Amino acid sequence: MAKVKITQVRSTIGRPEVQKRTIAALGLGKLNRTVEKELNPAMQGMITKVQHLLVIEEA
């Protein structure tokens, strides 16, 4: 499977609790933090829910 680099570029302040938990589940939580994840359907769904807070790049 493909790997993606996910970087949080916007804050979760004032966002719904569901979005905050999704960011935490992705291993993020602070601005400009980057994680590398395997892209599978579950991960793609989480990324889609909070894509307005992230920058996604192929790894």
C-alpha cells in the first residue's frame, strides 16, 4: 500500500469534538506535526473528515 505524509497545518480550537478525536487518532495534535501512515480505506476516511486541517503528500 501507498504511504502518505500527513501534516497538521490548522488548529482544532473551536472544532467539533469528533474532529479533535480524529486528529488525535491520526497521531497529530500540534501544528506542523507530521506523521507517515499507510494509506488504507480506514485511514483515507479519517483524512477526508479533517482534510481542511491537513496537508497530505505522498511519501
